[in-house]
Amino acid sequence: MPIKSYLAHPHTGKKNELIKALSVLHQCEVTPAQNKEVLILVTETENESEEESLKEKIEAIESLKLLAMVSGFNTPQNN
Amino acid sequence: MYTALTNRRSFIKKMALLSAMTAAATMFPGIIFASEQEEGIPNGANLDWKKAPCRFCGVGCGILVGTENGKAIAVKGDPNSAVNKGLLCVKGYHQTMCIQSKDRLTHALVKKNGQYVKTPLNEALDIVANKMKETIQKHGKDAVAMYTSGQSTIPEGYVASKLMKGAIGTNNLDCNARLCMASAVAGFLTTFGADEPMGCYEDIDHADYFITWGNNMAEMHPVLFSRMLEQKSRRGAKIIDFATRTTRSSTASDKSILFEPQTDLAVANAICYEIINNGWVNQSFVEKHCNFSKGLTNMGYGLEDNYKFNDKPQKINFEDYKKFLEDYTPEKVAKYSKVSVKDIKYLAAIYGDPNKKVVSYWCMGMNQHTRGTWINNLVYNIHLLTGKISQPGNGPFSLTGQPSACGTAREVGTFTHKLPKGVVMNEKHRRLAAKIWKVPYERIPAKPTYHATEMFRAVDRGDIKFIWTQVTNPLVSLPKTSRYRPGMEKDSCFVVVSDVFPTPTSDVADVILPASWHIEKSGLYGNSERRTQHWDKMVEGPGETTPDAWMTIEVAKRMGYGDLFPYSEENHVEEIYNEYRQFHEGAKHGMAPLEVLKKESGVIWPYVNGKSTQWRFNAKYDPACSNGEDFHFYGKPDGKAVIWQRPYEPAPESPDAAYPFWLNTGRVIEHWHTGSMTRRIPVLHKAMPSAYIEFHPEDAKALGIKNGENVKVTSRRGSCILPASINERGLPTKGQVFVPFFDENMMINDVTLDAFCPISKEPDYKKCAVKVEKV
């Protein structure tokens, strides 16, 4: 069950749009910086294939300029 | 901002989030995640929010700590604090997490037959008091010493001073602020006759230029840097970074200017040369408000034990000073400072432009300097020559490193030469202290004894036979620990260490006392802008943990000084503060009453007629000005500040054929000083688990060193092995390496040099010569 965190960089002026787009994905938790054009994205998925599919969806978001992974964890299914 | 961790997944999610926050903080100086704090609070939590200053740096951000059922559940920035306006840095967010560390010191430990034995606190305090008394009886009062901290609260510092100077009658009290702020103090006293900055953080909202002198504010004072960046973006204010190493601050600044270590002295003089040569002197300000002086030169570097130095100031005139500066033309200085003529002239033109407001900021780069007092004087010269001082947006501003380096170390005076008001050398000051302390005036010695470095040399020599350290970790933070660790291990000295966590210093203690952490006690701190802040105890500490002030009082009582310490355990903080306030009565340093401090998120002194004084020495803002002029530097008897003639002199040790690199040491955003707290906060430790040695890429290539490879760094004093870091956090200039000092497993201070400024006695951690080799 992968848990990953990313720094998500929006295109100029598209921060709110990116927050909205990510927030509708139920595997995503978004924490925007208050004073910078960047937000933290934490994803939690059931397995690697779901993770890959989610990542494709995220990378297709037009307001996203760059997604940089910070940390990734795998936890046992029974947790 | 953290929740009760109910399962491994929620813990991992939190770690992932915090890792990202920490990564973001290192990439984007001043980044804030305020909304996250609220989201981190558990649903349905019924939190009791109480205010406090942050436990860590000298900025003094206001925090709100949310407690529930006796536990600290959340921390957020205090929106009512004028310092941080609700913002916090990564250390601030996570600070209370260290309380839960499993290796917390919860009970007193007494070494018996080489083993630490858990001992009731009352018995341990008996041992400490008896040992102190016995040492005084056998060897005299100057055989005992206390070494405290810029992280001690105001009451803790006050009772330590009263015990040592007023009760026992020795000046063997110094503190770790000697290692970080003493040059700032000496600079203020020699130039203005009064310690601490004249301005305040509100200067940030008014300045057109911020010039940072050897100061990586993005990592060390991130909330202030964030406020500067906001002004950069909102008003076009400019940040100029003047440093020996490219840092996060440099890359976020408008311009980065690098200089050869130690040559800041020459560049500051060159700026003054340019100001005079171009006719940018504020003539009427200088004529009305300034004197010119010079002092002794070739003072040495304090490398030998029992080194003594007393400056002999001599008045000079403007023409003498102008003549002296002819050695510091930009063309001459550029040759050895490696700062271009163009850049020197650029800096001078900023200071010289009468239509631009300029604030200079500095911290350890200028203070930890073998000519630290001089470089402080020289930056004041620039502001005095141009009259850019004591006005909103115009002024020199020395930042502090610790949360109460100002409030406790400097204002209470936990240095060997200091008293709560003034210095031990001054009879009037001794008489005031004796009156308030109700002790015979003759008991307070008129001569200072040991400053920090000399105190630990005296331990090593066997002259000090009992030492009690509180809230500090000298065996990681002193320079040249390769000498002072074996010194402290000697049987000739009985060592008492009062701390919250085990450290390399507590490892050599004969008695370890379990101290209360920040919010487990009430207290007061004073930050860099003269702001005094009070907090109430919020949670109970574990086991027999006890506030340091109360442990000092208990020892004093056991030594027979109970009549001088008539405080109650419940209200000692309030009682001590009210006694201490008497020292500072009046318009020049009046402290706010405790009732006000309890209500407000800090109050700036002088507090006069119910108001903070934001800009001292300016008659428009400061009611203590009494000379009928616009400005009054009332710290000096004639009301005038001093422009000092101070030359460039080289560092005591420079790179040579055998030791070809400069070693510079410092801090990182994730860790607080020696890491004893922040290394116990999982997210901070994970983000920066160990120290490293930074190289310039060309040096690394020439040595065949790759990122992450182990490198041995060696000086004439010791060595240390660390992984190489190339093009990561910071970028040293060619011929320089940088190592952070937070990691007790990689003791870079075994390598550093214990040379110090002869006037301030503050060591220089920024410059010594080393060799490096791949291992």
C-alpha cells in the first residue's frame, strides 16, 4: 500500500486550479503553501498498479507544471 | 500540528507530509504551510490554546500550543504576534514532538562506581549542594563555576547570577551566548554604550534594501527572511547577500557577493572610504552625534591560556579617520577580499544614497570572528556616517541565535563581567545589585574571572573543580572539543549537568539533573528585537523533571542561602521577575509588568508609560532622549556614538601547504544547534540525519571526491570523518569547506580552533585551516 509525498508545482497563476483538480481525486491529500506557488501532495493507494494509474491522472492535469517526489513508503496490506 | 498516532499508516502519511514540508522549506526559503496546522488537529479535539515564544531561535516567533488532557497536541503560529504574524518554520511546527522522546531524562542520575544510578531528586540536589560547599571550603569560591545558556529563561539566568555573584561571591558564571553573541554586545557597548539593537523587526516593512553580512537567514531566521521576501515581492525591496558561501539565502537574494574569509573588515572600511570620498557623509548627523576613536591593534587571538587584553581607546578626529581609510580604497581591498571594485562601489552606493532606506543584518558570520567586535563597529560606522540609524527601515541589526540570548544572557547578565544592570567592574552597578539582592556590597567581586573558553581551559588545568551546566551542551558546541572533552572527563572536576536529554556533555557528568522542557514550566524569554515574552506552564513534565530555576534555588537553600531565595515553588517565576524588574526601572530599559506580558504576545523594552519603544535613540520614538536633538545616544556620557578606526587583520590560522582549505562551520534549517532536541523529532532527523562536508565542485573533482563518499577533515587539533556534499545544500567558494555542527556523531568541533576576539572573547568557528582526504 504505497504512500508517497510530492511537491507539486503549478503553472503560473494556476495554483488554485491545481488544488481543485487534485482535491477531487480521493487518493490525494493536498496541502498548499500559504505564500509560495507550490503545494504538497500525499497519495495513498492500494497497490502499485493503482499508484501508476493515479500518477497518470495527476500528470494529465493541465495546471500541473512539475511533480517532484519527496518520499515514498510501502506499508503492509493489513495496516 | 501532529495528532495522536493511532496506527502505522497514519504515522507514515504524516511522515510523508512532513518530509515534503521539510524539503519544501529547504527549497523555498520562508515557505509557510499555515493551513496544514489547523488540518492536523484531530477532529473533535477540545484544545486549550496557550501562547508562548518558540523554543528555538532568537527570532522569538509567537506560538500557540494546543493541549488536551495534559498533553501537547498541536502547535501553530500565533496570529497576534507582531514577530511572525502566525507564520512558523519547520522547527517551530514540530517543536513539542521531542518531549515524547523515549530517552528523556526523567530522574536524577548519580554516577557511582562508574555507573549512573537513578536517584531521588532531593538526594541528588543534596549531593550537588554538598559538593559545591565542600569545594568552596577546600579550594575557595573561584574553584566552582556555572555555565548556563541563551536558552535559559530570564528567571533561570537571574537565580544563577544571584547564587554565584550575590550569594557565593564569585564571578565564575558564563554562558553559551559567549559563543554566539558576545561580539555583538561588545560592538554595541563600544559604539553606543548600550547593548542590543536600536530598531525592531518592523524595519522590514520600511527598508528599501536588506544587506545581510555573513548571514544565512533563509535557514537560520526563516520567518524573518520570509517577511523580507514578502517585501521584495510586494514593494520591490532588494536583498543583497554578502557572504563567504553560497546558501539558500544567496539564491533567494537579488544579488550575492562573495568575499574571502576575514576580509569583511577591509570591505567595510572600503565602503566607508567610498562614502566619504563621494561626499555621501551625513555631515550634520556626524557632527552632532558622533565621536571618532581608535583602539589597540595586533591584539593577538587568545590562543594561549590566561590570555588577557584590555583595549585603550584614544580619540581621533575626522581627518585622522579619513587618512586611515586611504589604505582601504576599493582597488586595494579588491586585491585580497576577492570582491570586485564594482561590487564594493555598488554596496557603498546603496548605503550612500540618501533616498534609500537600508537595514544591515548579521548573526554568527560577524560575531564568531577573531575581530568580531571590530566588524560590528565597522558596520555601525557605515550607518553612522550616513545617518541611517534608529529610524523605521534604517539601521544596523544584530540578530541573535538563541531564544533568550538577549533576554537572559545579555539583559540578566549571565556573563562573568555582567550584573543584571551593568558590569561587575562598576561600583555603582555592584552597589545596586547588592541592594536588590540584600547582600553585602563587598561580596560581589569587582573583577571578571573566566569567559566560556577560559572557563573550560580552567577545568582542563584543574583550576575549576566543580562546574554546573544548565540548558547547554558544551562538549558539542565549544571550539576545540578535542581539548575540552578530555578536560571535563578528568577526576579533578565534579561535573553537574542539568538537561532534558542525554548529550555528550551529560555523558561526562557526575550528577545529571532532569530538567523541565520549555512548556513544562512557566518562563520568560527576550528575543533579538528587545521583546520580552512570557508563557505559562502548559503540561506536566515526566518523572521528577524540575525547572532549572527551582533546582538552583533548592541548591542555594541547601548551601545556607535560603534567606536570599525566598521564592515559592508555585510562583517563583513571577516573584523572580518582579524582583529582576527593579534593576531596569526607568525610561532607558524599563521592563513591562508581568500582567501586561501575560496578556500580550510580547512587549519591547524600554516599556515607558504603557508603550513599547520600537526605535531607541530617536527622540521621535524614544522618551529617554533628553538632549533636545533629533537623536541622542544616551548610552555614552556625552550622548554621542563612536565611529571606530579598526583595521583589517588576518585570521590566526589561514590555509597553507599542509592545511590548504578554510573550514567554515554553521547550522542547517532542520536542526537546532547541537541537535539534542531536533534530532529527537523524527521528521527533522529524517530530513537531515547526519552532518556532511560541503565542497566546491572543482575542489571535489581535483581531489577525486564524489558525493556521499567519506572524507576525513583534519586540522592541527583533531579530525572528523563525514560524507561529502557537492552542489547540494550550500556551495562554498573554492578552497573552502563547510560542515554543520549539529551532529554529535561527527564532532567537527574537535577540528575547530579556540581563537577568540580579544575584546568580546567570542570564539571564531568560521575560519581555521584544514586538510581533506578521501577515506
